[in-house]
Amino acid sequence: MNIKNLIMWVIIVLLSVGLFNMFQDPKKINLEKNSLAFSSFLNEVDAGRVVEVQIQGNNISGVLADGKTFTTYSPNYPELVDKLSENGVSIAATPLEDKMPSLLGILLSWFPMLLLIGVWIFFMRQMQGGKGGAMGFGRSKAKLLNEAQGKVTFNDVAGVEEAKEEVEEIVEFLKDPKKFSRLGGKIPKGALLIGPPGTGKTLLAKAIAGEANVPFFSISGSDFVEMFVGVGASRVRDMFEQGKKHSPCIIFIDEIDAVGRSRGAGLGGGNDEREQTLNQLLVEMDGFDTNEGIILIAATNRPDVLDPALLRPGRFDRQVVVGNPDIIGREAILKVHVKKVNTGPDVKLRTIARGTPGFSGADLANLINESALLAARKNKRVVTMSDIEEAKDKVMMGAERRSMVMSEDEKKLTAYHEGGHAIVALNEEASDPIHKATIIPRGRALGMVMRLPERDQLSVTREKMHADIAVAMGGRIAEEIIFGHDKVTSGASSDIDMVTKMAKNMVTKYGMSTELGTIAYGENEEEVFLGRSVTKQQNMSEETAKKIDAEVKKIVDKGYERARKVLTSKIDDLHKIAKALLVYETLSGDEIRDLILKDIKPTRSFKEEENDDGKSSSALGSLGLKPKPAI
């Protein structure tokens, strides 16, 4: 309950109290004021100052000689009438009347109960929310989007051309069903959009709403299940009823895994609200009732947890995979997002797309937005390529922490550590090219060597994995060679963790161990569902576990020795890179290759660039930092 509603209820209570006092019987109030003791009443009678009385049961009211009124209560006093008669008092007697309560009296007596009922209704409305009021539990919360609201079209969706074609066909079917029905084709009942987070599944559904000239209902999977039993199933029924009224139409369920998870076998109770909702959804989609013209589109990034009954043809006839875009898709996505910002002539979207492998559509949108914010921070009028590069480093490696206090020894150790990674990466043919090396703390790391593949990699070779292990070990080896065995630090913990996981996967999942062969030894680490995987265990003998540990150690040791061999023979190159990192703090891949292969030192202009306003736009200058002199 917010403050506004609380104040409203306080005002209502105060007004009610005021009305009660306002409409109270004034006669009753006056009588209470003129109350007279019975003994005093008798004295007044004896003195002859009582003119007339009215007797009603034991209640006596009357008028005194001076015109004042009075009331009193008489006990059982038989001689009272005789006494009044002797003193010449006019007597009027009336029976006790059973007064019917007035409407106001009824309202006032019922006011506390009515107040409680009102508060209960208010809270129920707050809990339920949306349409339907306090008792609208079973009403569907699906929102009907009209053409004015559906501003997203297929032109706004890029990078997922195959998925777009699949849903475009559905829209075309709704617009012109005869085109397909003349060949005997039936409208698909459902399409399931599957893919990692941020790939554009919900955006694709909004584009359908923008393109199709049919009603579009949108609802989240979590909107079905609430605190009352049977609400979810009721809402499913109501949703399809609404769909039939607006047929042909599209119903979109976002994050269907919230309600479509695999059902258990009754261990722990099968009367689950979520299961009831799923069962009702299965029945509605199965065609027991004719739902012609209703197309169900759902989106999820967890297809592995969905119930098998939900995935069969006849319910979801199509499963559209919306994956991360390739280089062409990333370029197309960047073109869509770049339209919203002012970019300079030096911005090359192809280069950005090539340098962002594995990025989803949401990641690319965030990249462009971050670059625009960086340019605005520097008071620039356009977003340049340097801004996008800086934003890419921020997104991929974390924000720079230049304010972090590091001693010279720590900087030197970090420089040699990152230099070790860089030297091994240069001398391993299967390794990805170096994109950038830095000793500026970013995110949770004190330094970083970033490698980017030249093209999208859909699979990884054994050679590449061995090379990555060697590159990861390069930092620790460099620390050992330069500073000694006792001076190594904890900085290689993430490298060691990554290497161990990679080597273990090579042995247990990828079958890349000659000793253990092509057998999967991985433990059952998938999500456990009641009734399906409770008793399923994948164990191995102690002897096999020892062999796995030995093979993992063998692979890691092999990479360790490869890195040691490279750095021992290239110790001069290691010193070059470390010294350059201490001076420039950040080196690009081209600068590292020129320094090592061609012995060309980095040449940079430390003069701060002037922007359109004549103010400095250098990142170092904005932080009040000055670069160190050249080597």
C-alpha cells in the first residue's frame, strides 16, 4: 500500500467519525446534559417546582417551574404516582416503544465490517493487478497489441535471416491462406523460437506483430501461475477463448520455460499449479477444440528443460533456432543500430563486425550505445572509430580502473605476466591473433592480453586447445623466469582454472586422450527433474578416476613445458614487450608484432586531440593523467 492510498483511507475514517457525530440525535444529547438525580427529583416534587412529567417505563422526563427540562431514572417506587398527584403535577405515561433502527444507524453499526471488507478488496486488487478486479483471478493477462503499438517491423530485425524467413511465412499464411491451402498445406499451430539470450527472439515476435494485420496477444510464461490453485489453467482457457474471438490471430508466450518445464512422476506431489497450467496448455494446443486461425509462438533460451509433450509436432510444429549472428549478420545488426547515432566517416562496420566474434544482437546494441555515451562524455559531435574501439574494450574486458593504486613492483610483475602470454601467443601457430595487451586494471583483472579469432569458430581443434593451454601458462612461466620460483603470485589463478577445465573436457567429453579413448566420462551434472533423473547416476571406478586425473595433469604439464620452452628461447622479446607495456600501458596487436618481428618501437603522438569545441578529448587527459616518455 502506497502513501497516497493510506492517506485516502485515513480521510475516509475521519469523515465517517464526523458524520457520526453530526447526525447523532440532539434530543438525546440534551437529555444527557439535563440529567437529574432521583432524590433531587423527589425534593423538587415536594417543593412544588415540578410542572409536568412523562413516564416511560423507569425513565422519567419533565419540565420544572422555571421552564428547564430534566430526565431521571426511577427505581421501583410504587408511591411515586400518588406523590406526583398530591403536588399537582401533570402526569403523562407512554409505553416503551420498539424503535426501528434508522438507515444511518444501520450504516454506522456496520461501518467497521464494511471497512474491513473494503480493505480486503483493495489488497486483493493489488495482488491480482491488471484487469479483472478483485475476483478476476482466472482472466488472461495477455495484452492485445494493435498496429499503432507494433512499431517494430522485419526491417528492424537483422542477422537472423533464416529465422526471419520462417516467421515471415507464418505472417504470409495469415495474410493469404489460399496460397498454401490450395496445395493441401495446413497452417502451423505453433512456432518455438530457441536461442541464447540477446539474439532477438522477442524482437522477432514484435516484428511479427508489426507486420501481420491480425490481432497479436503477448503474455509472459510467469503470468499464468500465481498464488491460487487453478488460476494458471483458467488463464490458459481464457487466453484461447480470446484468441477464438479474434481469429485469425497470433498468441506470443515469452519465456515459456517458466510454465513448460518437464513434468515429474509425482514424487513430492503431482498436483502442482505449474503442471496443471502445462496440462491445460497441451490440451488447448492438441486440437480437441478447433483453434483454426490461432498460431502460438513461444520463445525460450532453455529448450533442454521443456516437456517432450510440448515439443512434438501438432503443438509446436516448428522449432526456429535464433543463434548468435555470423560476421555478415553482425554487420547487418550494426547497420540497424548505427542509424540511431551520428557516426564519423572513419567508422567501418565490417571491421567492428570482424572484431566482435560471438557477440549477440543485444551485445552489439550495447556496444553502439556505450560508444555514443563515451563520445558524449568527451563532448564530441560524432561517434568515431576510436570511441567504438574503446567501448569494445570496455564491454569485453571491463572498465578501466586507472585510479587503482599499484606499486612499481606490481606494475612490473603484471607487465612481465602479460608479456609472457603475448610471447607464447605469437609463437603458437594455432593461437588466435593478439588484439590488445594492457596492464591497466580492467574489471577484476590487473592486466589482460586479449586475442580475437580471425573468423567465427564453430568448433575447436586439438591443436588449438593445446595452444590455448600453453598461452594461458605463459604468464606464470614469465613470473618464474624473471622473478624466481618464490616470487610467483596468485595472478595466474584464473589461467590455471581455465586450463584445468579445458584439459578435463578434452579427456572426459571430447575423447582427446589416447589413454582413455573416445568415451564420455563426465558426471551427470545436468539439472535434475523429479521422476526423470533422480536415480540416474553416471559413476566411474576409482581406477578410471585416477587415470583421468593423470591425463589431465599430463595435458596441463605438456602446455606448461611448451610455454617454458618458448619463453626461455625468447627471453629478449619478453623484456621488450614488458618495457613497452610499462611505458605505454596498452599495446595493440600490430604494435606487438612490429616490436617483436620488425623491432619497430611504438610511435604515438601524445598530443591531445582537439574536438569540435576545442577541448581535449584524450582519455588520459580527461582523467588528469599524462603518458610517460617514450623508450
